[in-house]
Amino acid sequence: MSIANFPANLSIAIQQNYLKRAFELSLMAELGYRDLASKETFLNNIGETITRTRPGLLAAVTTALNPASITNLDDGLSPTTWSVEQYVLSINEYAQTMDLNIVGNMVGIADQFVQNASRLGESSRRSLDFLARNTLLNAYMGGNTRVTATLGAPGVTIAVDDIRGFQYVIPTSGSDTGRQVPVSNTNTMAVSVNGTTYTLVAATADVSNTTTVIFPGSSSGNGISGTLTFSANVSTTNGTAGNAVVSAFAPSVIRAGNAATTNALISSNIITLNDIRKAVTVLRNNAVPDMGEGNYMAIVSPQTFQELYQDSEFQILFRGTEFKSQEYRNFWVSQALGVSIAVTNLAPIQSLNSLNIQRSIIAGKDVLIEAKFAGMKAILEQKYSGEIHDVTEKNDVMMVTRTPLDRLKQIVAQSWFFVGGWTAPTDQTASSTYIPTASNAYYKRAVIIEHA
């Protein structure tokens, strides 16, 4: 690759791969949410939405053939088909850039050049991890919320803290089978309000979002406050502020201390190994494949990790004779109860009632799907790239360094970009009809543990 157009004091850094190493080292960080995703390549263009279909299960056969019916060409058999479900992906481009003035930064310019690459690499890793995390949260935190305003009289509409998981339903018959459609009078959803089941016919977002489900770092993973409308009146007893509102198809959420809602958590409700055991049981009941080597993956915050050491059961398991346990000596445990544990600083933490609500995610295989743009390879092979650009790739992220093109030939541009998207596929067809221990949840491949 020709780099003759770059300034001499920067071309050395490019030739010696200092720039590439700086970018890669920042990308190769601790395991995060993006690592949960299975990667697929798509040919669609930026901004397009992809609808993919995958097969469901066939019903088990428990009735023996009648010998008298084994005749003709069909042998008494009637053809059957498997059900389908669909998931939708949007392909978008994400990018960031920095400018380096080779005149204004003459002193230490090469060091600044490499440092910029390092910061861009770190930013790209964190940005894509946030995008994967928020996709996961939008799916697996849906359908679990609480009433935020007490009804003055019985009524069909209640105000809730978060309408995610109540906006769409997946019909099991008709032309929309297997596809998410808006909740309506035609496509209703069963919802429990304080333990009483009502029929949901509409979910409406507030004009001004007042949700308490807010996470630092990115707005796309936050809750959406709004109202739920039912086909019949909700009683004032059930429509009291603080009462739990749960969809019949909600993902499993385990709360420390068996709190009914997130708002009901108190400071003593910290995570225990029993909570992890409950999450693993939910995943196994739903026949969710593990991530490999028999283990599911847990993504936890440093605070969650520290709380595990306070659990008496954990202490018994890992304390070891005469304090020889590696887990205690190094303050690190990689596996427990069929779960591989990874610590991240990007964990979703919600400030509520003067508490920092922690959310640990226990996940199985294919909990997320990452769509990669097929045209990325062609970008690397562009003939003009060696003339005015240095282009390198790591983990499907492109780093582009552009030689000065301004009038004074002083500004070097350093950028990264990624083209792709994420989705959390549903498993609605893997119901108790086919797997007796399975739940009705649309999203089954992860469990969130909420605790103080």
C-alpha cells in the first residue's frame, strides 16, 4: 500500500503498524454484550430493514398408527408443517472522526497520531457494546412494569412506567402468524395487573417520557412511559400506584428478595447464587442452548460481582481450605453453577429510590443476532485506498486514516465506521405445546436478575 501522500513523520507509524496495533488493542477489551451475539452477513443496503424467518418446532407424536389405516400411498398419514416466526433487522452505519492538525501539533505529532487511534478504537468498542446491550434490554426488560398513578375510579386506562413489551403481540393464526403486530382490538394481549388478568387493546407512549428506567450512556435502552388501555375497567384496587403489571408473554425477570417490582427493591435485596440458579433453571426449562462447554454467560457489574462474595453459599463453595481458593485470593471467579461470569463496566444501572438498581443478564446461545454488512470487505479492497487513505479492519470495524486534503494540506482525518445492526429474535413457537417446561414468553434466551 502506498503511503507517499502522508506526512513523513506519520508514515513511519503507519508502516510499522503502530496505528493498527493501537486501534486493535482498544478493541480487544473484556467480554461484553456484543460477544453474546451470533454474527450473520447480509447483502442489504444501509437503512434497509431485513425480515428473516426461522422454523419453529413440530408437535411430538404420541399416538400409534392404526394398522387398518396403513393403506394406499399416504399410509394413513396427514402432512404437517412447522410453525414460523420472524425477526427484523435494520442495517445502519455508525461512525466517529477526529482531526489532527500537523502544524498546530508539530511537537509529539506521531504520539498524538497513535493516541487518537487508540481513543477511536476504545470509542468504537464501547459504542457497539452499548448498541448490543440496548437491543438486549429493549427485548428482555419488556412486559414487566408498574402502575405509576392510582385510579380515582375504575377505568380502562392505567398509567405505567414502561410500555415496552406491551406494544406488540405475535398472532398464532391468520396472515400475521409469527410476525409482531401492534396490540389492538383485533390482536389483544393478556396482561396481569396486580394479579388480575385483563385484555390489553392499546399501548400509547407519553408525549413527554417520564420513565424511571433510565441508564447512563445511551438513550435507546431507556424505558418508555405511557398508558395501557384494556377492554374492561381496571378496579381501583388493582390500578393503585406501585402495583405490578406483567404481560402474559413477558420474559423472566428475577428480583432479589422476591420483590414484586423494581420499585419494591430495598437495599438488602442483593444478588445470591440462588438467584443465578433460578435463572439457569428458567433457561433450561425453555431448552435454551448454552454458549458452549456446558455454560451460559453472565454479564455482571463489578458491584454485582462483589455482592456474590457476601453470599454464604458462595463463601462455602469458593472459600477453600486455609484460604487457598484462587477465587478468594484473586477476587475472581470465572464459572459457577453452569454459568461463565464476565464483568463489564457497561452494565445497566438504574438510579431509583436512592438505590442503584443492578441488572445482571444470564444468556444462552443466539440471544442476539448481529447483522454484518457484506460490502465491508469490498471497502478494504478499493484501489484508491492506498493513495489517500490507510484502511484497516478489526472485529468488523473499519479505521480510516485520510491524508491532508484541505487547502493548506494540514489536517489529517482519523475515523472509524461500522455498518450493521442487532436484533433479539423471539422463540414464541417453543411453547409448552412442544416443550412441557417452556414458558409463554416471547423472549426466552436470557434472564435478567434485578437487585440493589
